[in-house]
Amino acid sequence: MSEITNVVSAFSADQVVKLTGLTMRQLAYWDKLGFFEPQYAADDRRSPYSRIYSFKDVVGLRTLSVLKSQYKCSLPHLQTVARELSAHSTAPWAELTLYVWNKQVQFREPDTGKIRGVVDRQYAMLPIKSVMEDVRREAELLRERQPAQIGQVEKHRYVSHQAPVISGTRIRVATILHFVEAGYSTADILKEYPSLTEADIEAAKRHGKNGLAA
């Protein structure tokens, strides 16, 4: 089984703040405006974990943070750019390579290959090169399991449909218990899930004995 699939790939608003440099107030305001809504959003935004962001969301928000803080692009301009680029991508801030000139966002025209201003259509450029890789590196650090998560079980609204999972992963407790019931040893299970530890397996067993694995 691929190690990637075992890792939580959703990010809380607190994590997004750390990764992007945006504030919690900005995230809430942009969501309310409909300018940037989280991929996993509850209808009631006042409830805990009502805003959960995908990795693509984080990349897009980091791009927007760079455009605002480093290149001084205004929010009204970015809103206009978002509307214009929606014809080319459903996630333009994450999927398109963007450029800036004189506080104006530019992109490469699919038909001509030329780089032009999204709004003013002027041809000049200053590329944003490292946003995605920077976010990817920092996101991977957040994805790493912390010592306090070892040997723990948790539930998360947007992970495995709220089924109990080994903390810091997407691995269901019920899955571990199925292996145990099938006669797999702890060593055998760890071969199937190298990201886990013996303490994680024992935590799953305890959870099952308490009747909480469903």
C-alpha cells in the first residue's frame, strides 16, 4: 500500500495560517465573500473544523498571500483575475503559473503561448516560481506524525467519514482489527503499514475491546 494514502491530506484553518501567512480573519472574510471557499466546508461555518482545506487550497492561498504581500496586488484586482481565469481552470491560483507586472497578475495564453496581463492584457512578466514547492515542503512537515500522536486513536470529520483512525493517519482502527482477527501478528501488520508502530497496533486493539472501532 502506498505510504502517501496513509497520511492526512486535509488541513485545518490553523494549519493554513501557518503555511500561507494569511490570518484567520482573512480566511473567514474570503470565504464569506465567495472569493476562496475551502474544499471541505460545513454549512455552519461557526462549528468546529467547519473550514477544512485541501492541499490544492493551501497552494492557492499561498499564491494569493504572495501576490498580496510581496507584489502588492489588491483584493479587487485578484477578484477580477479569479473571474477571468475561471474559464481556464477551476483552481487557477494552484494550477496555473502566474506572473506579475506593476501589481497586475499575468498568465500564459493557452492559444498563443504569450504571457499577458489577465485584466489589462499588457505583455510583461515577473514569474512566481517557488510557491507550490515551498508549500509542498512545508505541508509535508505538517503531515509528519508528531510523537504525541503515536499510540493514539482519533476521529476527524473529514477523514474516513469520522471512523476512528490511528492518530495522524487515514488508517482505520477497524482495518487493523480485521488483520488481527485474520491472525496477522503485529509484525505482519507493520509490514502492511510501515508508517505505524507497535504502540499504534496496541491502541487499535484497546479501542476494539472497548467496542469503539466502528
